[in-house]
Amino acid sequence: MVRSAPSSHRFALDAALVAVVFGFAASQMFTQAFGAKAGDARDADAIGVVVCLLAALPVLTRRRAPRASLLALLAGAVVPVALDYAVLTAPAPAIVLASLAARDQRGAAWPILMVCSVGFAAFVAAAWARFGPESGEYTITALLWAGGWIMSDRRRLVAHRAEQERERTAREQRLAVAEERTRIARELHDSAGHAINAILIQAGAARLVHDRQPDRSREAIATIEAIARESMQEFDAILGGLRDGAPADLEPLPGIDRIAALLERHNAAGLEFVMHDRTSPGLQLPPPVDRAAYRIAQEAMTNAARHGTGTAQLTLKSRDGMLELSVVNPVAVGATPRAAGGHGLTGMRERAALLGGTLHAGLSGDRFEIRAMLPLGRAAL
């Protein structure tokens, strides 16, 4: 823990304050309120010096026992005037009030202020009884006490607000980091999962036709090479920004214009994937929606190739400010797709939710359907 000042420095400061308080009280006593009460007040003597010193010493305990110190100082303000010494201005309680106000009061302010009010009333009553009305002197004392509390309390509130702002900023930074990690994990899962699945399909096709159709085998191998190269480019786009500690720049990643190429690769491996594009001609999707739609289609087709019978239909529609994307495929015998899904379906739901959309996945008879609804007017969060 970092301390504001060493204990020796704090003690030296408090000792200096005691000296100032004592010196100010003694000077009033020796000069009889700087001449204002000459001949009316008691002359300075040893008793008066001791009283002024004892009235100042509680300042030393203001850090360890501020409430007890305040009570002693309030009494120290009343006693000198009660003994006819012309100490009509008492600044010492203001020092302890400033110390108390600097703390988190948690509802303790009113009792402290009430005690001070009683102490001030006793001080004024004693001074009035001995020296008559001295509104100027009493006002100065009241302003000193109130000023010590108010100024320190304002400083405490400002420091508290600054601390709250720092905590809020730290929370936002932690949340941003967590969101960025989730986004990167989702992008990596979709991209890597699709790439590995596509490579497996192409590799299987190349193995099956290697002897009978060498041209198709070479074609599949070339597709594997292209998939690997494009996947590396996507990984660089996702992770490149992290090397410099900046968020990944995902804007260059593919959109729905690349879905047709995904279908061609699946079909080249012997699958029968068909796309029905019923979107409005010339439709321009917001980049976040475009990217999310591509990733959802990519993951849905990967699932269809892995768990289906080899056929699937993908449909794109745009209506009422929404982009509707559905992928339907027959379920292979023995396959038991889960509506909740694994990381892939979770990632698709997260993408849709981040845009204010929805995604539903489940069996409909012997077919598995994924349907996403993405609003076209929302920006990425």
C-alpha cells in the first residue's frame, strides 16, 4: 500500500499545527484580543499559557481519535473565555472537522455537526457572558469551523467521484477485452472449423478418385491448397491486430458474396448444396450483417456436410428490414443433432444476438434447419 506521507512527516505537520494554534491563542490572550478587550479581560499568566497549550494539544490525536480530539478542542475553545481570557477566535476545531470530513462519513455527518453546533453555542454563551456581544469574532469562528468541514468534504467528494470514474473505466476496459476475446474465439472457431472440414472433404474425395479420375484428384488437392491459403489470410486478418495490442480488424473478412464459392467447394467434393438467393436486387448489407451472414452460412454448411446426407438448401431473403438466412439438410441415419448445439451453434446465436437478431436451430421431421433473422439497420456492437 502506498502511503500519502511517512508517519514522521504527519507528526511534524500536526506538531506545527499545535504550535500555530497555541501561538494564535496565546497572542490573543497576551494582547487581550489584539486590544479589543484591553482592561476588560484577564491578564495573561502561567495558568492562561497552560490552558492555551492544553487546548491546542488534542490536534495531535486528530488522526487516531478524531472524534475525541474534536470534543477536547471544543472544550478547549470554551474554557479560556470562561476563565476571562480574551481568546475570542478559536480555529482549532476547524482542523479536526477537516480531518473528519475527509473520511467517508456513511451517515455520521449529522451527529458531528450537532456536537459542533452545541460546542459553538457554549463558546458564544461563555464569551457573551464574559465580554458581551462580539458578533464579528463569533462569525469568524463559525466561518472557520464551517469552512474546514465544507472544503474538506468537497475534496472528499471530488476524490470519490474520480475513484468511481477510474473504476468505471477499468470495468469498461475489462469488458472490452472480454468481448474482443469472445469475438476472436468465435471468428477462429468458424474459420478454422470450416477450413478443416472442407479440407477433410476434399482430401476424402481425392483419395477415392485418385486411381480412376486423376484429374479430379488433382483438382481436389488444388482446392485444399486454396482453402489453406485463404484460411491463413483470414487468420492473419483476425489475429494481426493483436500483435500490436490493437483490436483485430475484421472489416476485410468475407460477406455473402462469397457464399456461392463455399457451395462450389462443397459440390466439388461430391455434395449437393443449392442456394436460393431471393434478396432484393442490388441489396447493400451493412458490413457487420454481411460478415455475420457469411459466418452463419459457413458454419451451417459445415454442420450439414458433417452430419447430413450430402444435400442441403441455403436460402437468402430480405424483407421488412430483415435478412433471413436458412440452411436445411436431411439428417444422416444415426445422427442425433442437438438443438442447443456445440460451440458452432453457440457462436451463430451470439453473432445474431449481437446484431439484435435471432437464430433458431432444430429438427423438423427428418431434416435439420438453421434459420437466422438479422436486422439490416443495426451496426455491430
